[in-house]
Amino acid sequence: LVLGLDPVHGAATLGLLALTSLAFTAIMQLLGALLAYDARHPREQLLGTLRAYLEQGRNKSAAAAAAHLSRPAFYERLARIGRILDVDLDSVEACLSLHVALLALDAVRTP
């Protein structure tokens, strides 16, 4: 028995743990550098800037307003995020991957 569960539930639990591990690995590959940056610079919280950008459909003006930042400050943060992650934030594919990683991060952080 796994974790005191019957074989069916034990297998499901192991499967969920494996999926969580894979999700965590993917999240860290995509967002790890930004998470590390935010840990070193807690006042900036660039992950929130990235989240605003992606949640506003990559509309920089709307995202700047949602993040309560001036547009120049927001644009500078986006440029910094791009450098930290070594990604082109004008790329739809890159932003889709990052958005999925953010959603997965939220899912694994939620108890």
C-alpha cells in the first residue's frame, strides 16, 4: 500500500505526484530565473508584472494601468523580464508558454 491507501488510490496518488513533479520542473524551466530574481529583489516582484501583461492579452498600456505603473516603468520592467528569462515577450508562442507556466504555478501553489 502506498501512503496507507488501497492500490487504486495509491496509484492515483503516485500519478498525481509525478504530474506535480513534471509541472514543477516545467515551471522552473520557464519561470525559475524570474522567481529567483524576485526572491533577491522582493520590492520589484516582476512575476506580477509578467502576470499583468499576460492577463491583459499582451496589451502593454492596459497592463501598465492594471499594475499601477507608468507606461515607461512598465515597459522597462518588461524589458528586464525578457532579459532575465532570455525570451521575446512579443512572441505569441513564448507568451503562451509563460502564461501556461503561470497558471501551473498557481495550481501547484494552491492547497
